[in-house]
Amino acid sequence: MEISLKKKFVIFLLLNCFYFFSYFHRVAIPGTIFNELQMDFHLTANQVTTLGVIVFYIYGILQFFVGPCLDRFGTNKIFVAGGFLLCIGSVLFAVSHSIFLLYFSRTLVGIGASVAYLGIVKKTDELFGRDFFAIMLGVALFLGYSGGLFATLPFERLVHAFGWRNPIFVMSIILFFVMILIVSTIVKQHQFSQQKNSFSLDDIRSIILNKKIYPVLIVAAINFTIYFIFQAIIGKKLIQDTSGLTSRMAASFTLIMMLTTMIAALLWGSIVHIVKQKKLLVIIVCLVSMISCILMTVNLIFHRVAAVFLLCFFLFALTGGSGPLTTTLIKELGPAFGIGTSVGFVNGVCYISVAIAGNISGFIMDKFSSKAIVSPDAVIYPSIAYATIAGFCLFLNIVSFVVSFKISEPEKEIELKVPVPL
């Protein structure tokens, strides 16, 4: 059933409301409330970071399955199921009073959130086609990342006023009503009755064996991991512990970082639409991230100047917003009929990489716990702990920069047809 452009935008915006809440949970916990969770539940740094990485592990692993399911069964039913699971997990987190229930609720959040990005990518392709894919994906990322923006200073201020439980509970209720609105809109547009697509295990194998996507995979995973470590896991705490800034000021830094990422996503969507030399763009992204890692490491070792940290966050954000670039590359280097699987494969590796790096970061911080200062409100870790993490990120960045030269330019844009089953 053909739908009007206006209705396409309505569906697009509603689905991005879910993406907003999904991204909020990825950035807010533990990034914005690291100290609150650590002190309330008497956790180690690794236990706190695990609250974040458990979502990334589950999210990442499920990308390998969500992608093929979207290609096989379509977007809407899977999207709705994920949305309600995210609601349940969010409510449980807000009322948790044990570490077990915290981890279980985050597991549900990871399962529910796993459909958000791939669902948006798939639906953007369905609604707007190849010609406007990069631009509209940039818009989608801007809208979704606004959830991450809310998870920084606005959420920190709410936590300061009402505690961390109440804001999360209220947001869960709002998400529930958003999901009801999404379901009613999809039903009215008869979107649940779409036919299944033709997609097989042979198609999945052809994507996995496509050697052209692997350099993009490595670069995307490393760059995104480094960005997300500082945005959503240790960034705010790093600023508080090493610069002595207040929680509000530290959250302002991550807010600026997230806002820059949102704007960068819009810009990257337009740049990718105009510039055809995508390999050169990726090399530039890797170089910018590497420069930021060098500045971060040097600043942590010698000076710990807040303005330098802010500059590093800004540079990381420019690379973090480059999703339209790598996603478009994957889409063009892979088969036209398997966009969900292709992007899911890369997205899965990215988030598993974030999870592993998050665990490593927590492990490094705990190794320096004997030098930490314990106050009534927080455990303050030494600068050398964060410098070690930054040095680890710099090593990864050097790898991504070298690999970026191995990326293949997509062939001339020729519209590929979905093979007709015989």
C-alpha cells in the first residue's frame, strides 16, 4: 500500500521517538549517574561500568539476529516488540534495590534497544529510498542522539533535584504512551500486513563473506568505541575526578559533546550525499580521532586543563557523528537486498567492541583503586588511571587509521535489483 509523503514523515518521526529513549538509556547509565549508582549500591568501578556494557553486549550480539529478521519479516512488528521490552526494563531499573535486579533490568533494556538503530536504518531505506538515504539517516541520528543529549546535563539536573529513580520512571511511562501511539499509527496505515521479504541463509553468508566490508567494520568499531567510552561510560566521571569540576559542569561537557555529535550527524549526512570520495572522508575521521586521543593522553599526564578536555570531547564528537558515512559505505558495498543484515553485522561488532572496552576501562580503574580517594559522595580515581585508558584508546586509533587506507571506494551508484525467487 503506497502512503503519502506526509504520512511517511509521521511514521519516521514516531519511530525516532523510540530511538530517542533507546539512546537515552545508552548514554545516561552509567555515564551521568556513575557516582550515584556506585555509592547507593556500594559497587566497584567495574560493576558500575558493567551496568552500561551489559546493554552493549546484548545489543551488539542481537544485531546479528535483528538484521536478518528485519530483512525477512519487515520492520514494524519487531520494532514494536522491542519498544515495549525497553519500557519494562526501564521501569524495573527505576525500582531496583538489588544488583541482580539492576543487571536484569539492563538486560531487558539491551534486548529492547537492539531493534532501534537497525529498524530506523531499514525504515529510512523503505520510506525514502537510495537517493535520500544518507540525508534522512543523518536526520534520524540527530533525533535519536537528542536522547543522548537529554541524558547529559538535563538528566543530571533532574537527578540533582529528584534523585535518579524518579526521572527514569517518568520517562518509562512516557515511552509506554509513545509506543501505544506508534502501534495505533501503524495499524491505521495497515503496515502490519506487509508481505515477508525474500531473504535466505545464502544471502547472509554472501554478506559475511564480503571482504570489502571488513576494513569499514574495523574502522567503524574502533572509532565508535573510543567515542562512546568518553561519551557514555567514563567521560563525566573523568572530568569530575581529574579537573575537580562539579557534577553540573562535568555534565555540561558531555552535553556539548552530544550536541556536537547530533550536528555532526546532520552534516555528515549531507557531506556523504555530495562527496563521492568516501574513503578519504573515513581517513580524515580516523585522523581527527587519533589527534584527540593524543591530546587527551598528554593532558591527563601533564596538565589536566578542563578546556583541553572539552576540545578532545568536541573532536571525538565529530567522529561519533560520522554514522551516516560508515553506514552508507556498508550499504553500498553490500547487497541491496540485505541492508538490515549488513548494517546489523557492523553495528553488532561496534557495540560488542564498546562493551569489551568498557569492561577494560572498569578493570583499569579498579587496578588504581588503592590510589583512589573515597569521599561521602564518590570514589575519586587518580589521573593516571584515566591516562592509561586514553593510551589504550590511542593504540586502537592507530590501528583504525592504518586500516582506513584499505577501504574500497563503492562502485558507481547503479540501482541494484532484488533477485526474484524462482
